[in-house]
Amino acid sequence: MKIAIGADHGGYHLKEDLGAFLSAKGHEVIDLGAHVFEPDDDYPDFAGAVAGAVAAGGAERGILVCGSGVGASIAANKFPGIRAAVCHDTFSAHQGVEDDDMNVLCLGARIIGAELAREVAERFLSARFSGLERHQRRVGKVKGFERDFTT
């Protein structure tokens, strides 16, 4: 799977670990930065790059890492077509895709360890949207918010 990945200084080291792990698992990882540890960088820059890549179809899914995952999630969700969520457990990571068609996973490097982050990422990437009518209806309502508020 083609995955866009990005992080600010708070998530830089975990992003590096995840990128190497996912590449070793056979995924095509598009690293959109940070490419060096810069204590004064800003999470919206990387959230925008990853969300933009997913929204434009340049990547199938995205993974963002910041200190808590919250800032990255807020920023990514401003992009039409992006359904980003903070997940620090495997159930939420796969359920978010299966029921809500989540396409960007956000992680907090100050909250989750590398081993669990790898497991969460694997569950996120292996999950598929169920396509059940009730889930399509609910996701359709969310997409309706985008149409209503971006015109």
C-alpha cells in the first residue's frame, strides 16, 4: 500500500521508526517530513502535506505523528475527503477504517510506544471499509458536512 507519512519534532523519531517498519513490511512509504529533527517546526505543515497527498490520491492512506496526535488530527481534518483520527489502540485503528472509512491515522509519540504504534499502524493499514449500508449512510452524512461548509 502507498502510505504518506509525516511528523513534526514531537513525532519525528517515532515517524522514522514507523517508516522503516512499514517499508520492511512491503509498503511504499512516502515520507513528507520532517526530514531532520527541528524543535521549532509546526505540525500543520506536515499534516497538510500528508492530508493533501491522501486527498489528491497520491497515497492510499496517511499516518501523522505529533506529540499527542491531536493537533495533527485537527489540521488534517480540514482537508476535504480526509477522515483522520487519533488512535492509540488496535481496536480503534481497524474499527475507524471498517465503520468510518478513516484514511489518516494520527499518533501521539508522547503517549504511545514504538511497539504498540507499529501494531496500531498495521491494524489501520490492513483494515478495509465494510461498505455496509449503515456505514455508507453515516460517512455520506459526514461528506455532506464538507459540501455544506465548503461552498
